[in-house]
Amino acid sequence: MPTGPNIERLIITSPYEEPRQHYSYVRETRTFALKEGRRSAGYIVASVASRTFDDPGIFIELPLINQIRSRVKIWREAGYPGVTGITKRLLDHWRDSEQRPLKFFFCQLEAMETLIWLAEAPAGEKVGITIPSDGGPFLRLCSKMATGSGKTIDMAMLIAWQAINKATYPQDARFSRNFLVVSPGLTVKSRLQVLAPSLPGNYYDEFGIVPPGLQDKLRQAKVLVRNWQALAWETEEKVAKRRSVDKRGPKSNEAYVREVLGEICGARNIVVINDEAHHAWRLPSESKVKGLKKEDIEEATKWVGGLDKIHQARGILACYDFTATPFAPSGKKTSEEALFSWIVSDFGLNDAIESGLVKTPRVVVRDDGVPDAKDYRSKLYHIYEHVRDDLSRKAAEHDPLPDLVLNGYYLLGKDWLEAVKLWESQGIRTRPVMITVANRTETAARIKYAFDHKKIHIDELYALERTLHIDSKVLEEAESQEAAISSTADYSGEDDNGEGADSRHAGKSPRSKQDAAEYLRQVVDTVGKEGKPGEKIQNVISVGMLSEGWDVKTVTHIMGLRAFSSQLLCEQVVGRGLRRTSYEINPESGLFDPEYVNIFGVPFTFLPHESTEEIIPQPPSPKTRIEPDQKKERFLIRWPNIIRIDHVYRPELTLDLKEVTPLEIQANETLTRAEMAKILDGKPDITDLTQIDLEELGRKFRMQRIIFETASEIFDQMKPGWKANKEVLLSHLIRIVEDFIASDKIQIHPVLAYQDDVKRRIIITLNMNKVVQHIWESIRFHNSESIVPVFDVDRPIRSTGDMRSWYTGRPNEPAKKSHINFCVYDSTWEASESFELDQNTKVEAWVKNDHLGFEISYIFQGLIKKYWPDYIIRLNNGVHLVLEVKGIDAQVDKTKRRFLDEWVSAVNAHGGFGSWAWAVSRDTADVSGIIEKTSRKM
């Protein structure tokens, strides 16, 4: 049974560099070969053979894009000749990451460079380049960028480029300061408010898009964000069919523009930016598209028709399209699509996967059932093909689902459940999300019914408040109902009551039909986001496509139960689960670490993918910034940075073996035998092995020698603190070591295998350091006259102000009396104790020891280790209390406290850091008592 085109790792390219290699499918071996060079721009169309056999399909090159791409690269390397001074300054700034908080991805820079090249490069550089028209009166240029690759940032860069140039060169007709941004719905419209320079949280500030000194010119830009429904217009035919008494004709272009453009209605030469621009297509010349209703065609073309009216009345300077899937129905077959001919740059899904900009998709390639007889693939690869007749009928909701569908849910659900356990163990409040894309309303209702009535026996996957059942048509109706409300809030993002939509509906029931529509949209938009209406959603059952702009990052599992007649359709569906949670580069590889989404039923025939074996999707990446708060500097806590504690010993050493804890040595952690091989041509020659066996060497060891060497090792550590005769110290140590080794305090496991004297000597010799440290630990605590702290010369004192900013996805809450902005919780216990510390009147300041660097060295089982006490608390009497939280008290915990006590004693003996104390909390209710006792005692 073939395993399909699987590879171990898909991320092979830095997201900040032009791809230098790519995977290419090799038909003869059914594998992917790593090829040098960048992948050519193009797409693959399924052939008849590719739907039955493992055929690569037909590759369609996009020569215009490849030609533009090579010329832009030459232009870039030449220093962008021909551009204005402002444009050159912007381009240099965008490539200089030191001046900005975040670096731009290569695909973002290339897309923007391409648009600038088309507008500003010398004419001689563009000879032979002709951008096809979409059939309309104004110029359209399309940037094809994969889902999750940062299209919105490019839109902000485009606005900055145009607006600042216009403010600097007002007579230059190539630029404009007026922008109309059109989205396919309220979901995207809300997200695009970051393009308004005047609003808080705008992308220009967030990503440092504009260099210092140019912000004032950017503020001259006028940016209007509209959803496409606001561009709706009526034909004379529609007006004639009105049933109302209002028989006025269609609006004039002037009246239409005043209504649609609002504050910028007087502007001319407007720059239009279409997000998710694949919705904006024109009617084919024959005015018919097979398989689509006339109403659907009218709706789909309202977007461009509205732009035509705006162009006739005010003039559109240029229209910039951004989309991951720039295609429209071709008018031929419903399974075929026509890519926009005006695409000028392309960074597709394959490129995004290989550079780690999106999650890596995993699809089923093999199972233990009978495979598809046509191509020997797992039937879970494209489930719908095997249950088409059942799922395409108008079934009642209680009709049972096909066994293959149930089987798929059991497998995917079990994998989802493992992800849930992992997320919960890491303290993640939200849950991983499984989404189902069904073919029709009846199928979605059957799936919902199956979960409701536990026909799928994974109870955790269904809960009323955690399930979202949504028909795309219902959502579109909700969007339409909201369109009128939103038209008065284009700049503020506020609802009709002047409140933010989140605050109005979070945790509240809808009050009207419009409220219900908005609330539904809010739930859909905020799936997996803490504190939002969709926070608890874990199971999304949808009919058709989920809304564009659905930027949920917690999707880990996708079930496809519909026909997938094209790879572009596959990309659209899977795109809903591709958004990454972390954008931190692995310092070792220089690449992003992979994130995954596991998929059933979506046939990625022409996309490389990884297998699903033993993979649990990881939880969201850290997202809360933890750092010192300058406004709370009064809560700063300092502590001595001690690297070790020296002892001054009594002149007479004693050691009561009864008080010494046993030293346990695991024999299987000690290497006593090895095989060696010569290296030939960089490889080990396993035909010529040499064995090393320590048993013969162990026969030569004498116990007296072992005792003397152990004593000598301890002597070297103790002699700085020994004031008497050194020979006396050594004699004392030899006696103590001899007694210790002869006792039962060294326990070698397994016991029966190491009763032999030779093997015992070998083990003790090979664990000499453990023996030395264990004996020295006992001596130092029982024979010291005084202790002296030794400080780090470079940083003798540390404080909470030294902590570097870090990010976490673990639960956290603001801390009132802590210098650190949030306290990060590892348990509910810590949450309770931090509450007490904030409320206790005897506590002046406190901090959780997380990323602070406050550590105590200790010795356990002969090994030197470090541990980090849980809290440092400064009481209002000046005493610093080191609080350790411990429920179960093991031997290692007792050892840690002995060294903590030594640390506190040494600090108090020094006298330069005030009074210190330590305590152990064994219950959330005892913290106040510990604080009260410490306050009285000191």
C-alpha cells in the first residue's frame, strides 16, 4: 500500500529570505525531491488520471509573474532606480529590521516591491510587460498571497507608500491620499480597521511601517473601510419590480457615491484596495456561468459594479487586489476556475508551507482498513467520494451518518482529545478547535444530531455551549442585516449604541433580530479568543465555506465532507486552519518550528504533506508579555546574587551515619561496556568492532584506593575553610569515607546484580563524584562553625527590574503589589496564594520567582543542582520572606530546604541585606498565618 508523498519536514526556507529551494513531486518514485532554486509561479489542474492514480496533474505556468519576478529582483539588487526619494526611504526602512519592532516577511516585501516597480520603475525596465485588463475601465493589479502570509500588513504598506508620496509630491498623478478598502463582509471589515492611521492599534505603529519624521504626512491619508454589501446598487429591472409605492428610479452615480463614500465623497482619483478579491469578478461576455443562478451572478458582480459607478463619478486611480485564491467561475465547467489574468506577484500555499508562514497540513495516507480500490489510498483521504449518495440526499437530521463518516470522527476525535489533554496540562484556557465543512444543510444537521445524541462516543467533543452550528447562508444574511448598522461606524468600529460590539454582547443574550445577527457574527469571529463570545467554542459544524478573514489560530483538526473538485477549493477549506500561533524563529535552525493541522477528507493531491503518525497538535504559542512595570517600581525587590557559600569548619570532624540519607545509584545509568568501530569514509566500519569492558579494570581496584581518592576529593573542597593542620583534616576524612562506604548508605540498584565485590567497586568508582558530593553535603551541615556568602563579582545584586520581557500562553493575572505586570500561574494553588499576597496588609511587595534568576544551589544524591523558590515577599516590617509552596514532601524537597536555610543564614550573617526568613506553605489557607508568624518573629 503506497504511503503517498510524505516527507519528514516541510519547513526548509527562512520566512525572511527569498526561497532558494523547493520540493518537487517525482512521479516515478511518488516522492518529493528537494530542488535548488525557487518554485516557478503557476498552478496545477487535475487531469483525468490524477483523480484515479497518483499522477502529478498538469502544471500551468504563469509566465507574466515569472517575468516580473526576475525583473523586480534585478531592480531590487540595483538599489531601486527611478523611485522617488520618499519611496526609496520607505523601501530602505522596510528592509532595515533594526528600526522596527518586527521584520517583514520576504513575501510581503516582494509583493510591495512589485507594485512599486510597476508604478515607478523606469519605462525601459518594463518593456514587454503588459498587465491584462479585467474588462473594466480602471487598472487592476492582483497580489496572490497565501492565507496567513500577512496581506493586511501589505495593505498598510501600500497606503503609506501612496499617501506619503502624495503629501510630498502633490502634483504627482501616480499617487493618492484617498483610499477605499473593500472587504467581503463585516468579519474582514472589522479586522481591517487597523488600516486607519488615526485609530489606536493601527498597523503603522504596531509594525513600524513608517520611518520617524513621516508620520505627520501619513495622517493626511483618508481611509474608508467598507464591506461589499455597502456598495450594493439597484438596476432598472430591480426598481421596476418594487412592490412599494416608491417608484423612484435608480440612484444617479453622484447620489450613489455620496452615500457610499461618506467622508471622502468629494475625493477624486481614489485608490481602491480589495481584500479577498476573488469575490470581485465581472460577468463573462456571454452573461452566463454554468451551474450558477442568475441571482448568485448578480450578487457576485455587485462589488465590481459598485466600483464602476465610483470610477465614473470620481475616478479610480488604481485597484489593488489581495487574495490567496484569485479565481472566478470560467463559464465552462463548474469544476474549473479561471485565475485572474492581472496577477502580478505570487506567493502560494506551497511556498508558505515550506517557509513556515502557515501551519503544516497533515492528511491521512494509510490506515488498517481496506483502501480505495481505484488508487489504494485510505478512504479517509477523500471521504465524500465514498459516501456521496448518502450525503447528497435531503435526509432528516435523525438519519444515521454513514459508517465511514462515524469512523472518521472517532479517529479524528480521539486525536483531538489527546490535544485537549495536552493543552489542559499546560494550563491553556481555550480548547483546540475541530471544524467540519459539510456539503449541505441536511448533512450538517445530521452531524449536529449525532453529537447531540452521543452517536459519536466522544462526550468531551460535544457540549451545547462549546458547539457552533453555522450555515454560511445564515451567516451571510447576518452580515447583510448588519451592513446598515455598520455603515455609521466605519472609523470607530462601534455599534449603534456607541458601545464596542464585544462589550455589548459578551456573555449577554441577543435583544433583537439585529442583535442576534451581530451576536452570531461575534461568536464566529472570536472562536478561541479569551474573554470573547466565541471563547468556549471547540466544535464548529459549517455548511459550505467559513467566512474569509476567519483568523482563528486554535484550529487543529478539519473534517471535509463535501466534493473537492479542485485544489484551489482544497486550499480555501484548509486555509481556515492554517494560521500560525507563534512567529518565533528557532535560533538553532534559523527557521520557524512547525505547527500542524490534522485533516480528514480534504484531498491535497498536489500539495506535499506530512503523515499523521503520533502527532498531537501543539497548543497556542505564548502571547502575553511578562515584564517589569515601570509604574510599579515601588514594588521592586532586590536580593544578593550568591554563587556559593564557604564554610569555616570545626577542628574536629564528626559524622553520625544515622543522620546521613542513603545514596542511591542506578547501575543502568553507568556505562561499563562499549563497542568501538573504525571510521572509513565518514562511516563506522561495523565489521571490525573492538569491545571495551571495565570488569577487568575493576579487578585491579582496591577498596583502600577508592577510599583515599574519595577523601582527597572532599579534602580539596574543604581545605579553604579548614583552619587546623591539613594532614589532620585528611585523616579525619579518610576515616569518615571508610565508615560511609562500609555502611549500607550506598544502595546500588538492582541490588542482586551488584552484590559481587568487583562490580560494586566498578560502580562506586564510576560514580565517584556522586559519592564525594553526598559525603561532603553531610559534613558541611554538621561540622561548620560559620558560613560566608560569596557573591557574583559582575552582578553581586539582582532585582526584579533585571527581568527581560518574555511571553507566555499560560494563565496569568495582573499582580497589584508585584513589580512584574502579571503573575503567571502553574496551578490553581498559585492563583489562590497570589490573591492572598495582594490582599494581605502585612505584605509590602511580592514577586513570583519566574524568569527572575533567583536560584539556590543544592546537592542531592551526590549531584549539584539548582532550584528556584516560588516567591520572594517583602513584609512591611522590612523582612524578606522566601516562600516555598509544597504539597508532597519528598526527600529531595527536604534537601532543598536545608540549602535554602543555609542561604538565608548566610545572608543574615552577612548583615548587608536586612533580615531574611524562609517558610513552606503546605496549604493555600496557611499563607496568612505564615506571614503573621514571620512578622511577629522578626
